[in-house]
Amino acid sequence: MNYDVAVVGAGVVGSLIARELSRYNIKVALLEKCNDMAMGTSKANSAIVHAGFDAKPGTLKAKLNVEGTALMPELCKTLSVPFKPVGSLVVAFSDEEMETVKELLERGVANGVPGLEIYDQAKLREVEPAISDEAKGALWAPSAGIVCPYELTIAAAENAVVNGTEFIRNFAVEAIDYDGNEFTIKSADSSIKAKTVINAAGVYCDEIAALIGDNSIHTVPRKGEYMLCDKSIGGLAKHTIFQCPSKMGKGILVTPTVDGNLLIGPSALDIEDKDDVSTTAGTLAQVLETAKKSVPVLTTREVITSFAGLRAHCDRDDFIIEKSEKNDKFINVAGIESPGLSSAPAIALYVKDIVLGIIDGEEKADFNPVREEPVRFRHMSNEERKALIAKNPAYGRIICRCETITEGEILDAIHAPAGARDVDGVKRRTRAGMGRCQGGFCGSKVVELLARELGVEINQITKFGGDSKILYERTK
Amino acid sequence: MTKNITCVTCPMGCGITVELNDNNEVISVSGNTCKRGELYAKNEVTHPQRSLATTVKVDGGVHNVVPCKSAGPLPKEKIFDCMAEINKACAKAPVKLGDVLVENVCGTGINIVATNHCPEA
Amino acid sequence: MLNYDIVVIGGGPAGMAAALKAKECGVDSILILERAETLGGILEQCIHTGFGLQYFGEELSGPEYADRFIQQVFRQKIEYKTDTMALQVTEDNKVYAVNKTDGLLEIQAKAVILAMGCRERPRGALNIAGTRASGVMSAGTAQKYVNIDGYMPGKKVVILGSGDIGLIMARRMTLEGAKVECVCELMPYSSGLTRNIVQCLDDFNIPLYLSTTVIDIKGKDRVTGVTIASVDENRRPIPGTERDIECDTLLLSVGLIPENELTKNVGISLDRVTSGAIVDEYRETDHKGVFACGNVLHVHDLVDFVTQESQIAGEGAAKYVLGQKAEAEYITTKGVGAVRYIVPQKVNIKNEGDVKLFFRVGSSFKNATVKVSYNGQEIISRKRPRLAPGEMENVLIKNDMLKSFSKDGVIEITVEA
């Protein structure tokens, strides 16, 4: 197949770029090596929309963070993605750290961050009752928020597909040839052609760039481990609570999530293996210890799961968003570590402008920016539920008890544009299996539904594509 | 020769020692705290028996398999042979609880019976 | 809006026994709500035998045990709805439920019996490090795949947790051709029944490693192995004892948690130890007219006890509906020392019958004495040849003794070695 643009990587950045380009009469392919979008950094991160005071003034990070954060509420509304403007606090535990907090305020002002304020101890306690007695004060950033990062990615990709983008899953790019006119992009078993390539491959950005001989990018996967706590203590943190940043990042945070859980993390460790998202007992224990410095009442008792994600850290210490020096029709979007999620909406616009400088694009009259909100049975009133089930009885069958997810919602997830093909895909789209029992009861039901809807035997269904099959052959 | 076994007749779980002669006949039983334990121990060292619960394949049922059990205890050493024979069997839906699914499994004289219903799909 | 005297939430052994008893006590308007496609609850997948020795005096499989109650529910013409999920119990004992055919159901009940059972503790609760590869599941999930769906969830298996479900699944997987490498148990003892250790592990030469846990899970797509390690007396892994075991599946059998979401949402007080509601001798919670029984109240070792307890709750609910429940003057019960908890947590001394107090101990004893005291005075002393954490114990408080107590008194149970 021939495309105008091939976007490599369906993370939040790649998916939002594809959506932005789908406004134009440009033929876009969104290539993803996994069985679903949001399978890398975009599914396992802090889910924070940062205010934008961290990055050095004048950097792309600073510019795109503030711009992206400003775009985020409206974008989330248009794409029906949960976003909560909870605001953030950077807490200081010493006079020295109070100085750091003041520097952050100055930097924030220089970056154009709105509403920054220093809170003293009394004010901090008032707005964040569970905060440690040791906390001296904090930087309050009202423009910060929390978002569901994988839902944003899925919604963006879905909306791109609705507007004409082709989502090609299980397409691991192995070779890219250029004949002077267009690129041939090859996976192990197929290939496509495109006039322009956008390298949004996250931690694999360096390897994708190297396929055209561009060795200028050096990505180091920086692993962050997290713990997710039960909704029963979701209200413990009212805002995103940071500690003072270090050179490895923004440190351990304690934050509510848009789904009402409490998230603790991340650690920061540079590693070599770009697929290593394993957790380690020692690190998790350390994460909890450090988090307790902010919120002392935390315990492991309420932890329902832990996970790790990789940040695509680059040695250049800023986002790299530019045409490759080897080929000016190949655009690198590399080193998108924190605040990458916050910046993603602005990155998409920035990249769109670069693309429109390479190929002509005209805005489509029929572009539909809206992704309708999926049915969320758990959020409905009983009257709405009655009407819904009357229309489609599948919404009357609860599959996931912990999160109250219906069969209808799971069918919607499977049949959505670029819908779910595996158990984790259903989970990310519907929350089935994300509750306290972590899929103990509903896991096998979801497998059955996937098999039925995809027309395969249940032992063909995977957890997340590849060889992650759940069942072997029949017992007899 | 002596054999040490754990009695499974009740939750007590007594450790029992059984003394055998060269003809594999029981000479003495010790360590048990009741008569049932003595009987269990004698059986266990001479001809141990186990009941078997598994499933049988079903054709045209709401499920692929229906649970079943041996109607009485089977010789322990024949358990895997019995599994093999049971795995070859295939019942036709509907299956009713109590239906004999395999007769005289492995020549033991024991039937394999359904322990649940499996209606037609 | 539908109206019933009693709505029973859950059609497993607890719900069915409670409904049947309530019917026997003279209440005709009863509705059972069951979320699965059939009545029977978790027993439907527990195809091994060993159920019913206490209650029926014979050794039945799970489905057979359940079927005896299902047939009675049919015969007694007790109404039930399967594939129906209760969503909410309200302040005034209204139950909201949902299914495909009726849609959203609004049911006004005079009394509600909570019999939702329990769920297995998931991996996250243990915080086992490692990858998120496919092939890690609870023993109960594997049991469903093998026994109901007829598919193998793994071929080379490590099991963490030596509770009865773990032991039963070790045998079951082995019989179906899998290789069970070992069963690891964090504690220095197994919480499973001895007979299960003998018949499920020893018979098949499956090693049981006590004071051992899984500290790492390997494999990117599918599990390729786990690392196990011995633990010290504080249950912390001992460095240097790590051992890698190749496997494609890790089954978790690490405890059961009563499923009390509905209970919590209506504001019923829970016992921190049992994770179930605080109840009186009829298993009535502190929400008037709401009763709880079976594994949603506290995790039982034998279904036979679930049946007995649920009959008590069924009788209590019937008495409540019929206006026969005695006015309450409560004393409380309290486990001391090795006695982890007691159910019921409070007893009405105006009650006309004897009351059995059920309890569990936190460690094993041989030839110990169970002592019951009232306001510090010893009132009962019973020798027990054996007490184990995995097994539920009980003592009977005779009614004449109960009558001698006065309001707000405290009964304590303790164990002396």
C-alpha cells in the first residue's frame, strides 16, 4: 500500500500526530509493532499533565509542555477522555528545598505557567490533609491535571482511524529503504510505501532512525516502577504530590488517578533492555518508603497491582523533534520523556506543521474531531441504565463485578475502530479486570467474548498479542 | 520392612507405622488413634486405593466437558490408566448427573459416573 | 418495582441453604439472585470429592453437593434469577439488580440475605516482582478453565500457596497431563487439609516447599520461569536461597477475601479480621433486616459449615420478616491470643436457643484446651486433640448459660497449649 505519511509507533505521540494529520487529505498509516496501541511508555507512566515549571526556559520541553497542557482539557473533552484539573504540589521538606521550590516558581513564570503560588505549611495542610508533618511548604500549580494516558492514546488512534488513518498492528518495522522518492517500510512479513516517515517509536526511536543510517539519537530506557492502590484510599491525595526534583527526574509522586485509585511512583533506573518492564521487590519497597515521606499513612495493604514503564530518555536532554540530518522526509520525534504526555497535543501540532512543509495537505471538510464517549454503565443513573438495556440487552449482563463492566461495553471495545484484540486491550478500553480481583472472575469471560466476536477458538486469545496466549489445547 | 504413612481418614492426620513381613503381610500397625486408622493403614500398604474425579468430553453440550467421578475407589496404581481410558470417552449431550459415562473402567469393576448435568447447547 | 419478603443475593451453597431454611420457617416470598448462568456457585467447578461428609454423611463432589440444594430449590418452587447481578442494596433494603431479560430490576425486600461468597487474592496484593507475562492466574481461574471449559491453562506449573485450592489444582493439573514442579508455601505449615497433602501432592511426588515464596516472575509474552526463595521467620526472602524453576504457568492460591462491596456500600460495619460483616447469632448485620452468611461473612474451610451457617441466617431472616425476632440485648464475643476471630461477634441473650460460636486459630496446637470465659470468669473448658489455622472450630453456648448473662457482657475464647 502507498501512503503519504507513515507514523511509526502508536503511542500517545504517534496517535495524536496521526489524528492531527487526518484533518487533511493526507493518507496516513499508523504502524504499531504490538497487538494494540499504547503498549509502551503510554500505558505505564504517571498519568500527569504537568504545569510546565520543570523544563529549562527556552527548551522545546518548556514550550511544548505549557502549550500541550493548555490544549489538554479541550482535547480530552473532544475525545471523551477522562481528565481532572486537580493541580499539583511540589512539597519541600527543608529550608533548602523551599529554595528549590522558589526557583521552580521563577522558572515556571519564565515558561509562562499560569497561577503558580507558594503555600506555607498551614495552607499546604489545609489543601492536602494527609501530607506529612515534616512538609514545610509547597509550590502550587493549578493548571496541572491528571489524565488517563492509554485512553487518550486509544481515543486519538480511534479518531484518526475514523478520519481515514489506517492502523496497522503487529507491524514491527525491520527495514526502511528510500529510493529518492518514497520510503519502503518493511516488517518481517509485509511492507508499505510512504512519502514521509515520522519516527515516534518511543524507546526504539534510535533503532528506527538507524534504519536510514541516522545514528544521532541515543535512547536510554529509564525504568519507573509504580504501585496502584485500591479506590478505598483514592481520596488520600487531593492533588498530585511531588517531592523536589533531582537530575533523574521529578521523583516519587503520590497522586489520585482519573479512575479514583491512588498511584505511587515512579522509581528511576537507566537500563539496557527496551522491553524490560519487570518490577523488582526492592525497588517497589523503596518507592513506598519514599512516598511515605509525603504521605506517611501509606501501606502495602491497599496495593492492588504494581507495574513498570520505560521513559525514552535521550542524552540531548530535550525533546528531539526535527527532520533527520540523513533524510529531510524522515522526521524524528525522539526523547519524548516527561513531560511527554502533557506535551503530546502540542507535539502533534508541531509535527503537523513540519509535515505540511514537506507535502501538500488540504483540510478535509468532513473531518470529525469528536470521539463519542463509550458507554460507561458504572457512571450511569438507573434511568439511563434502563433505557440502555432496553435498547441493547448486552448492557444488562455484568462481566466484571469489581468495576461493573457490562458485556455490551466489552463488545463495543472489540468492535470499535481499531478495537481490542486481546484481554489487556479490553481491559484498557473498559476497565474490565482492573479492579480488586484483577480479572480473577471476569478474565475467562473476556476470553470467551473475544473468541466469540473474533470468530476463533478460545485458546487463540492472548493477553497482549504475540506469544502471550492464555490457554493451551483442549484437555480432551 | 516398615512403612510410614499419614492417615487421611479424618483431619487428625495421624502418622502410622506399619510393619510388614517378607510376603508383604501386615504384622503390626502403630501410631493410629482409632480403628479406622488401622484399617486405612492396612489397605494403604497392601492395596492402596483412591477415588478419581475428572471430566469426560461431551458432544453437543453447553460445555466441552462434564465432571465425573469413580463410583468407588480405584487401585491407586491404575489411576493414570483410568485417566487415559476416560479421556477417550465422549458423552452425548444431554448428560444427567449420575449417568454412567464409562463402564468398568480399566477392568476394575468400577463405573465412571457424571457428577453434574450437561444440557444440550 | 418488585416486592419480596426476602431477597437472597447469591445462589451458591450459602444462598440456597438460607433461602430453603427461610421457606421452611414459613416465608414464601423469596427471590434468589445469582450472577452466574446456573445456581451452585463456585461448587460447580470444584469437581473433586470431599464435600458433604459432615452434612450428608457421604463424600460428594462439588456439583453433586450443589445439585442436592438446586433440586430442593426447584421442588420448593423458590424463585430465582440467574445471570443477574445485584448492583446495590439501599438504606431501606431495596435491591437493584440487572440482567439481560428484565433489564434493571428494582426489588423492595423486607429482609436481604447477603451470600455473595468470596474471591481469590490476586497477584497484585502479594506484590510479586517480575514481568506481566501471560500464565499467572489464580488457582480458581485455572480450575474453571480445566473443569468447566475443558482447556489446559498450562503444562509446566508452579503453585504458590498450599491452601486446599492450590493442593487440589496440583493434582488436577497432574491428572490432565501437566507437570507440577512444586508447591511453595510462605508459612512454615500448610493451611490445607492433611488428606489433601497426601492425596494431591505425595501421591504424585510433587514437592511442597514450606517457608518458601516466589520472588520473581520471568518471561516476556508467556511465563518462562519463576525464582523461588526461602523466607525467614518474618517471611522475608533469605538472600542466597534463590532458585530458578522453569515453568509456563504460576498458579496463585494465596487466600480468599469475602466479597463485600455491596455490604460496604450500604454502610454495614465489617470485622477487620474476617473482612466480613459484624453479625449477631442469627447473622444479622448492624443494618436492620440485612443478614450475611457463608464465605461473604468469613471464609469457611468446609461447605458443610457454610450450609449450617446459612440455615441460621435463613431462619433469622424468616423470624425478622415474621416479626418473631426477640428484642435485642447483646453481649459481645472476643477472640484472645491464638483465637483470631469469632463469629458471631455479638449474641442476643434474649434468644431462645443455644448458640454456637465459630472461631479460627492463628497457629497449630496439639492436645490444647479451648477456654471460654464470661466477663473474665471461665465458663467452659474443652480439650481438643488438634487445632489448626486451616480448620474452623466451634463451641456451644447453651441457652440456660446465655440466660444467665447480662447486657453488654463479654465472652472471650482463648486456647491454652
